[in-house]
Amino acid sequence: MIRSVVKGIGAAKPARVVKNADLEGIVETSDEWIVQRTGIRQRYIAGEGETTASLGEAAARAALDNAGLTPDDIDLIILATSTPDNTFPASAVDIQARLGMTHGFAFDMQAVCSGFVYAVTTADLYIRGGMAKRVLVIGAETFSRILDWNDRTTCVLFGDGAGALILEASEGRGLTSDRGVLTANLRSDGSHKEKLYVDGGPSSTQTVGHLRMEGREVFKHAVGMITDVIEASFSEAGITAEDIDWFVPHQANKRIIDASAKKLHLAEEKVVITVDQHGNTSAASVPLALATAVADGRIKQGDLVLLEAMGGGFTWGAVLLRW
């Protein structure tokens, strides 16, 4: 059977680092308050000239270099983002042009914080369906541009950045020992829209709008939803939590990550945590964490890696892959 195997990975972050103490002059907050409730210590904020497309391009080039490939080797670009440069065209097409690609196809995917997990799943389907041999999957966001900087409950949580992964078609035996994507489970429930959303858009207010969140409600649902899709992935693959080498969750809140790992009986030393350094970067969160763990030598070829995310909508999902 055809498997979608990771060939390269890359990341990009804005130049400006904003520490918790820097926010004390903007809203009523403190480093202690933010760390205690979220685990976040700093985040990266896009400056002038830095956009979702420019960060996505930089991450894509890093992934191509890591894979030893060129843009000519890519058939499809999927960009997971909720903060595109323009309402249209898709920022994926912009990145395609920036890379000098005039072949293949590109599109954006919007599933908020779950976007990268959705995009990896979609790329896997294109590869297994024979429509693409190599897919560049990018998660890129500039959430700082849709934050209400007067709302201390949300503006301290988010950051900007991008991560990219290249998946390539490879023959597998249909076993869990195969390299590549093994299982994927996606879910959504639109009845929770009002708990995490942006209060604007072209068709409703003709404005970009600002992010709005009912933090307690999101936290209440997060752990149960996350464990649901992960347990489904375990069942499909015929494995248990003990078989996982690395758990790479969406980096939204350390308390959610810790509670999820505990409920799933995943050992603390197997959990990749970067929320303290990046904040919540939405669709860029999982690939940034992945890139960090690969760069520092934790994730190695052959490791069984579990990806997970939950975002506005609600959307949520999990991908199990062997590196």
C-alpha cells in the first residue's frame, strides 16, 4: 500500500519576541498570572513586512532544504491558516508563487487550531489517491492581527509563526511498523461556534473582526474531545499509549496538555511542549513543536509520533505517524 512518509520539516518565526512582562504595560496582567494559568512565558509577534505568506514561505524553504528537494519536486501545497494575507486568493497560491512554482496546485485549509492535523490528513488522502507524489503541508498564522489587545483574557495567549512538513508517497506493507501516516481521525461540532470565534468576516460585518473566546468552556470540552480521537486512533492501529514514542499536541495551554496526557496514560517525558516559548500559534502550533523536537534530536526516524489538535468550530483531530 501507499504511505505518506515525512521527507523534510522546517519552521519560521517572526523576529520580535514578546515576553509576558512586556504585556504588563498593555493590559492588566502579570508574568505570574499568565504562567500559572497557561504555561506561556513568551511568544513571537509579526512585525512590518512579516505576514502569514512570508512566514509560510520561510518555513517551506526550510523544509525543502531539510528534505534536499526543490519546489520543482512538489505537486501540491496545502496551507492551514485562519489568518490569510487576503480574503482571496488563497495564501497557499501566494506561497506557490514566492517559491517559483508554476506547476501543480495549492489551496488553503481553514480549521483554526486543528488546521495542520486536517491538512496532513488531506495530504495523505491525495497521496494515497495518486493525485500527488509529494505534498508540502504548511501551518502558518499571524494571530496577533486578529487579537483585541484590550482583552487580557485572549491577547496574552496567542503568537505568530509557521511550520512545514513534506510528505512523499512510499510503498508500505500495511503494518504499524511502516513509516508514514498510519491513521487519522477528524471531528467537528458546529454547535460550539460561540465558544471560540472571530466576530467579523466579509459576508457578515465586512471587517476582519477580533478573536473571542469563552476560556472555561473551551477548557471544559478540550480534554474529552482530544482523548476521543486519540483513543480511536489507538484502536484502529492496534496499539496502546505505551507504544507511543512522542506525543505532539496542539500548544494552547499546558494545563490542557497535562490533563490530556494524564487521561491517556502517556508518560510526561514523551510529551513535546513548546507553549512556553511560542504561545498558541493556532495551525502553526503542531508543526512548530514537531520542528523543535526534530531539531533537538528527540524525534528520530522510526519513532511513533502522535499529533493532536483542537480549535474553534469546534474542530479536533489526531494523526498517528511513524517518523
